[in-house]
Amino acid sequence: MVVLLAGVVLMVMGLFAGAVLVAAPLGLAGASPGPALGVLFPLLTVAGYVLTIAGSRTSQVQGLSFAVSCALLVLAVVAAVALVLSAAAVVPLSGGTLPLWYVLVVAGGLGSVGAASRGSVARTS
């Protein structure tokens, strides 16, 4: 139970770091993301996911994987939309686009792999 709770907290903090990386260039966050958030985003998300899976029952793994994959894909899509709107000069960005590109690649990659593997998890009853 402790491993499960620690994993959930780490995973949520990783997703929060990714959300700040997306929100800051859009001017939605009061902080400017530093390099630490870039490291913590994938590190905490993956470490938290691994701990959560280790503390979960087998029947919970598939739903959890899909939920985390969806959250990551939402981050990637928001980053992609922000990049397109910025390139079209519809939405001005404060700062550069590097955090958005980073989240697009990392969250898009991790989320796509997780969502694509949804059907490949063996069902046990």
C-alpha cells in the first residue's frame, strides 16, 4: 500500500511538472520552468508509474496504464496546439518554444506507447 501511494504521488508530481512546462510559455503559470522541471517531468512520471504498478493488483494495471497514457497524450496535444497557434501568430508565447517541443516529444512518445500497449496486456481473472 505504501509503494502504491508513493508511486501515485510521484506520478502526479511528474504530470504536474509537465503541465507547468506547457502552461508557462502560454502565460498560464506564474513561474518560468527551469531545467529541473525538464528532468523531473519524465523521471517522476516513469518512476511513479513503476512504483504504482509494483503496488497494484494485476487487474488494476491496465486501467492505470491507460489513464496515465491519456494524461500524457493530453499534455502532448495541448503542447502541439500551442506550437501551431504560436507559429500562426494567433497566440503569443512568453519565452521560447523549447518546453513545448520537449513535452510534445516526451509526453507524446510515452503516452503513445502506453495507449498502444493497452490491448497487449494479458487479462487474468
